[in-house]
Amino acid sequence: MNDYRYSDADIAAVRRAIEERRDVRHFRPDPLPAGLLERLIAAANLAPSVGYMQPWRFLHIQNRELRQRIHALVDVERAITAQALGERGADFLKLKVEGILDCTEVLVVALRDGRERHVFGRRTMPDMDLASVACAIQNMWLLARAEGIGIGWVSLYDPQELAALLGMPEGARPVAVLCIGHVREFLPRPMLEIEGWGQRRTMEDVLAVDRW
Amino acid sequence: MNDYRYSDADIAAVRRAIEERRDVRHFRPDPLPAGLLERLIAAANLAPSVGYMQPWRFLHIQNRELRQRIHALVDVERAITAQALGERGADFLKLKVEGILDCTEVLVVALRDGRERHVFGRRTMPDMDLASVACAIQNMWLLARAEGIGIGWVSLYDPQELAALLGMPEGARPVAVLCIGHVREFLPRPMLEIEGWGQRRTMEDVLAVDRW
């Protein structure tokens, strides 16, 4: 007996969002439903955070020229990444890795400045702040999927250049350029699996008992 | 019109899990439903990951003595953290920060070794692998909440000592000790808010337009 368990239908809805969420790069330009972006950010703000520091900030990119400049930064890093990948570089360049110019809304998610004041849970692992921001983004991602809206997380850019472009204070750091919008489709499996870039790990590969 | 949108009831279920998820430290010792732990790990394994690298591994701690040794590591770090917190140290020591010995199951979640081979999306920000693991944990956390099961993420330990205790290879790193089990209650608000340690950030604080 568990008083806190949701109905079977509600559990299935949560599981479905987890299973059907995709990292989306192909968008349609239609506007988002009214208030949806704010609901997604409110969901992010409910994420767990180390020592309750809530180290996140969201920049909604409304200026079109600014969006183009972000896209240009990503395009530079895409080319450098292709070179760094060596023999896989050609395969990488065939992949669509972002939808910054096509999606309806762009959000830049950042770690805030002043994080050094927070010690609880971070003394030996200061990057737990990044883990908290990632949990916040996953909240958005799952709620967006339920709403039928796609999100793509782009991490191809020089963080110092993006921080400068967006006027971030010293100590702040952009961790994600999120592309948000209506999708052309939600693929049945991750795009990088369909394209042959990688395969889903098996349970045998990810789960062990007691020792590595 | 959006063909991919879930029903209002299913959207509400996802939102409810996001709103009602808590970082749990107070557990009841009853066993988990059969298969639940595996379902949670399967949900984690469906998380997004940078360049589809899936950099996670889960150690299910079944040996009781090993659990006690993990608890001992956490207890040492708890004392050091209290000192490092200075004038807030006394308040910190009043908080219950983990339920390692009380919960039903302990999972240690780790970054795998060999991550340096993955460049896609990580050339300028190698710690995107940690962000991926955090998304995996958030998947588990939300599904567990729907199932009426609590999870607490403990990050108070020396990662090198914990890695050695669990026989992790060089390059692997433990990022979370997860306490999993039936709860005494799901608090209406985060415990650290109720205890006065921190306050929920407002939308005005977390959302900006175009520039910081």
C-alpha cells in the first residue's frame, strides 16, 4: 500500500514523456501556445538543486540579429568540432546538429555568477551546480514533450564568446542554447541512433552490483 | 492544432510529478515493488546525452557493509562541510542531509571511463557529460515520484575515496549517491525552504530578455 502512488494512467503519462522525448533539430516556425514558454521555465525552476542554490538563469532571445549571431558562433564551433573528430568528421558534418534559425524560440540557459558562496553539497564537487541546471532543463524537456513541443540542446559554441555576446557578468556561464518549437515529427528513436552515430546502451552495460 | 500534444490529463500528470518531486531524506524501510528499481534505471537510460555518449553507469549497492562504509564517507564530509560553512555550519548540522542507512536501496551513479573519446558537443565544454548524467537522474526522480517512491541525491563525499571503495577504473567518477525508498511523507515544499535555508527564486529573478 502506497498512498503517494499516482494512478496507473498518470504513471504511464510520465513514462511516455520520458520515452518519447527527443533532442529535436527540425522545427516548424509556428508560434508557441500563449504562456507555454513561461510554463516551461516555471517547470525548470522547480528542479532540484544542490543545497537549494537554484543556480540557473534563462535568457529569452527575442532580438533576431542576436539569434543570428548565436547561430554564427555555433557554426564556427561545428566546423572546429568536425576537424577535431578526425575520420568521423565527415559523418558529423552530414548531421543536422541545431535548429537555431528555424525554431520558434531560443533560450540560453546559464549558470549564475556568485556560485562560490554555496558550499553545501559542492565542497568536493563544485560542478554539482551544473548538474542542477541540467535537471532544470530536463524538467522543461519532459513537460514540453507532453505539450507536443520539441526542444534541442545545443552545446557547440565557445562559452566565453557566448557569455560576452549576451553581457553575462564574470562568473556566469552559458551551458545550453535551447531551440524550442513545433516539430516536424518526433522520431521513434534518437536521431543519432537512426543515423548510425551510436547505439542505445543495454541494461547489462549500465547496471552493476556493488563494485564496478 | 498539434498532433503530438498529449491529453490534458496526461500533461497534468507530467506537471504534477515535476511539482511534487522532492529531495527525500526520511525513508521507511519497506521493500520496493518488484521490478521498480530496474524500471527507474531503464528510464534513466532513456535520457538525452551529449553526442549520444550515454556516459552513465549505476552501481546497485547490495552489500550492507559497503553501504555503511559509504555512509561513513558521507559523515566525514558532512563534518568538513559544516566547518567550511562558517557561521552557517551550526544550522547545516541541524539538517538531515541523507538517508543512506534508512532507505531501501542505494544506487551510486557514475560517469564512465573513456569519455575523452567523445568530442561531439564537448570540445569546448567537456562537462556536458555530467549534464547528461544529471538528466538521467532527473528521469528516474520524476518516474519514482509518480510511483510514490522518494529519491535523495547525496553529493557529500570525497569522489576519489568513493571511487576507490567501489573499484572504479581510472577516469570514472561517482556523481551521486541516490537513496531510494518509500517515504514518510512528500513535503509540500522543499525541505530546505521549510527549514529556512533558502527561498524559491521568482520568475523575475530567473528570466531575462536578450541580455543578462
